[in-house]
Amino acid sequence: MEAADGQLRWAFETGGAIERSPAAADMDGDGWLDLVVTSHSRKIACVSGKGRLPR
């Protein structure tokens, strides 16, 4: 979400419902916090703090 106007900036599919809070850590050493979530699909997703999925 954009802090200034509340508009959605980006989204991604997790494959299932997320029940727990995401973990925040600099996973790739770029100085930005990344978010790691798990879902009912039994998969882990890491979203870059720069707003994109790492390759």
C-alpha cells in the first residue's frame, strides 16, 4: 500500500491463506528489509523490500 493515499502498489499470490505474521530481514544483503511468509500451500515466499519477488 502507498502510505500517502492507501492505493495498492503491488500484490502476489501465496497459493493459500497466510495465518502468521511475516518475518522481516535483509535476506539478500542489499540494505532493505525483505518479507518472508508461509501459507497453507506449504510454501515459503520472500518478497524483496524493493517491492518485487527475487529471482
